[in-house]
Amino acid sequence: MSETPEFIQFNDFLKLDLRVGTVTQAEAHPNADKLIVLQVDLGAEQRQLIAGLRGYYEPEALVGKQIIFVTNLAPRMMRGMESKGMLLAAVTEDQSEVIFLTPERAIAPGTRVS
């Protein structure tokens, strides 16, 4: 990454609600070539998230994965479907792979990340 990111204050970071979620269902978005619709167990609730993962993952390969999610983003419509959060991932420099931020071992869905 060549750009220097803008600094934020620690209190701004504390505003993020990062949680472990377990993908319970995943399917190709019916109206988009690059999107996958995920159903995620966040412990106290189930949530739908939309992610641009097609081309990197088959939907069925995501079921059962535990991933770190930002859970307090404002909901967003993506090609006619609502997404209520964002998964955290890194993309390789050549953009050939997406690698999820995951817990080191299995942990209860909904566990807060700090």
C-alpha cells in the first residue's frame, strides 16, 4: 500500500464493534456477478451480509467459517439486498487471493474482538 492512511484517535477505534461470526449459509447473489449473500451467526442474532467474494470463493466453501466482522456499520443496500455489517479480510498485492481475519481457534459466535 503506497498511500499513508489518515490517523484516527483511539476513541474512534473504540467505536468499532468487532465480533466473531460463523457463516451458516452462503449463496451467490442473484443480481450480481461478484457478490455472495452470507447468513452469519453472531451469537445473540443472525444477520445477513453481502460480500464481494465471488471469483475468490465458492459460496459453499464459506459455510462453517469463523470470520471477524464489523457489526455496527449502518445497513447498506447492495444490488437490492440489505447488508448489515462487513467481514474483515486482506487481499494479496496481486489481488489473486482474499484471506479472512479469523480467530486462532474456534470460539463462541458473537465474541467481541478488541
